[in-house]
Amino acid sequence: MIIAEIGQNFCGDINLAKRLIVNAKTGGADLAKFQLYDTKKIYPPDSPFKKQAKEAELSFEQAKELFD
């Protein structure tokens, strides 16, 4: 089994996420893995990375859309 790690590489763009899933499948992956997290819980308010992480955060609805 081959799992493609997409993580935050879709930069918050759901259409890019879908293309990355297709590319992973074309490249031989059986599954595509995203990272689901709550930015508010893992980054302190003054973190320089918080904005970028928030932009790439998947909502439950987006995760379900990608799964479907």
C-alpha cells in the first residue's frame, strides 16, 4: 500500500487538493493523507506560522468533500 502525504501542500486551495489527490492516484498511491488540526489549539497567538497554518487548515466539511 502506498500513502501519499499531502499535508499542507494544497495551501488552503480545495481545488488544488483535489488535483493533488488525482496526481497521487496517477502516480500509484492507494490513499492520500491530509493533516487535520485546530490552529487555535496548537499555535500560540503570537506565532509567525499561525496565519499560514490557518490558511491550510481543512474544515470537517472540506475533509468530507475530499474523501467523497
